[in-house]
Amino acid sequence: MRRVTDQLPDAGLPPVLRLGGTLLPLAGRARVYACGITPYDVTHLGHAATFVWADTLARVLHAGGAEVIMCRNVTDVDDVLLAAANRDGSPYDQFAAIQQFYFDQDMTALGVSRPALEPRAHVFIPAVIALTAGLLDRGAAYERAGQVYFRGAAVARQAVPDHVEALRLATEYGDRPDDPRRDDPFDVAIWQASRNGEPAWASPWGPGRPGWHAECAAMALHAFGPAIDVQVGGGDLRFPHHAYQAALAETFTGVSPFARARLNAGVVRVTGAKMAKSAGNLVLVKDLLAEYPAAAVRLLILDRPWSEDWDYDRAGLDAAAARLEAVAAAAGRPGRGTAGHDDKAVTAMRAALAHDLDVPAALEIAEDEGGPAARSLGSLLGLW
């Protein structure tokens, strides 16, 4: 077991967060953009993992003295949502609002704080049009038959050097690299002509709607200006979504990098397959919360490196519930009580979290030392 020693840091300056190998000093404010859901179905554990990590990041940054401004968008104009609304026979915006309500219920039950900013894509169409026009002016985009494409070949090469894998991912996430109107398969639509029955907005290129990557870029630029401190999303969003979102913003503003650091939460799997509706292996948050405390679900998500893909099973959740009881027991007993020792234990625990959100190390310290360190950790992890 890890022990607090005289070599551990003393309380003093707020800890500087290191995230994914990137040192992230902050001058009092942290701008965090979390890619939110496309509200077309129920919330599953894979969704929850991303937003519990985003919430924990915000708690740790706040404990370090930062004013955290969390922006979590809602992608309510998107192919999969429009298709789901059409199957339901509902207007897309009404359908999205209902699904968002259920998502918010699940997040509240998990103890995930509401973001300060929650832009919805359909409200930010003018911002997407401005982004598209600026990219055309820079020669970074071109218009074809009512569609506007961003020149993205270099983005794909840098993000995924394996050409075949990049094509696979672009196809999986709806970027349609086989579209014959594109100059290059990795050019992406930032404005697209609407098909019959789809919502459409007037634009200089004809009636249409925004592309997914352009929506997030425009909403982030509107919320925070040309750069953010941390970009948060699931590990499966690294490419194409996050790579193109950053490239669009950087090309439009000339400011690089768009994100100083990234937190891409590990993908949640079931027996080796990514949790997804198409795979038929969803584990719903509401079902888990009917049987287990929300704190146990949070601990299941957090008791591992944040970037690590992992498999869900019931045994893992049972182990998380047992560990929750152990942390609560440690919080209920006195600390070691020697002069300054409890303060050093709290500082060591926070230092572990400041070093790449190392929750397993912080848990080890909290359970070993007990008292204030365990009580403080429970609060930082949203366990109580």
C-alpha cells in the first residue's frame, strides 16, 4: 500500500494538471468543451463514461482553484437523429427535446453537474454559415452543387496514417468518403443540401443544413473564441470528429492549437464489442441505477486510467460497489492524526488526481490514510 511520507508535496500553490502527457497550467479559468450527445435514443454506459469523466475533470480543476466553464453541446441536427425522428413520426426538434430530457434525468441521477453552457446545434446555424464562408474565403473549402466541402486530406493523414483505417472510420461515422462530388475522399461536408423531408435553412449556397464537425466547431468558437483548454469526448471521437473540429477551428481563426489538452474517455465494450445500439449490446444507465447506487456506477467508470478501453460486466460493478463501501469506511475513521500528516495525505491524494487524473492512485492513498483524505476524495469523485 502507498504511504504518505515526508517526501510528498506540502500544501501550497494549486496543483497544475497534467493530462495525457500535456502540462496544463491555468490562469484562473478553465474552458472545457465536451462533445455532447446526439439525442436520438436512451443513455447507455458508454455515454455516461464520457460525461462522468468530464464532471470529474471539472471537480478536480475547481479544487485546484480554477473557475471551470463547461460547455456541452447538443447535436440536434444530424443524420441519425433525423432518421430516428422520421421513424417516430415526430418533428426532429420535438423528438430531440424529449430524448434530451431523458438524458438530463440520467446525468442528474449520476451526479453529473449541468454545464454552464449547453448550445443546441439548430440555434447556431448562422454561426455555421459564418464558419463556412470564412473557410471558403481562405481557400480551405469549395462549393459543389449546394454542398460545401472542407479540404481535409491533410487532417486524415496526420490523425490516422493508415489510409485504409482512415477510410473505414470516415465511412463508419457518416462522412461519406465515396461521395463523387469531393476532390478527395477525406474532404468533409461542412454545409450540405437537405434532402426531401429534412429541415433546411437558407444559405448563400442554397437551402441546407450543417455538417456534424462544423456544428461543433462553430458552437465551440461561439462559446470560447479561438481556443479551449480541454476538449472532452469519447475515445471513438478522436477521428474523424475531433480531428476535423479542431482543423476547422484552427483554419478559420489561424490560432493553433484549438485545444491545449484532450480527454478522450476509453470506449466501453461488452465481451470485446464496442457498446452501441447497432451491436445490440447496450447497458442502460437507468437499468444500472435501479439496482446499484449512482456512486458505485461512477466508481466503476473512474477506477481505471481514463483513456483505457474497458469491458463492462456485472462482476466489475459488484467490485465497484464493494470498493465504494471500503472508501466510505476509510472516510468514517480518523486520519493518522500526527502533526500535519492528514494535510500531507490530502495533498498527496490531490497530487495523484492532478497527475493525469490518476484515480486508482488517489483511491489507494485515501483507503490507506483514511480520514480527511478519503472524505475529500469522495467529494472530488462525486461519490457523496
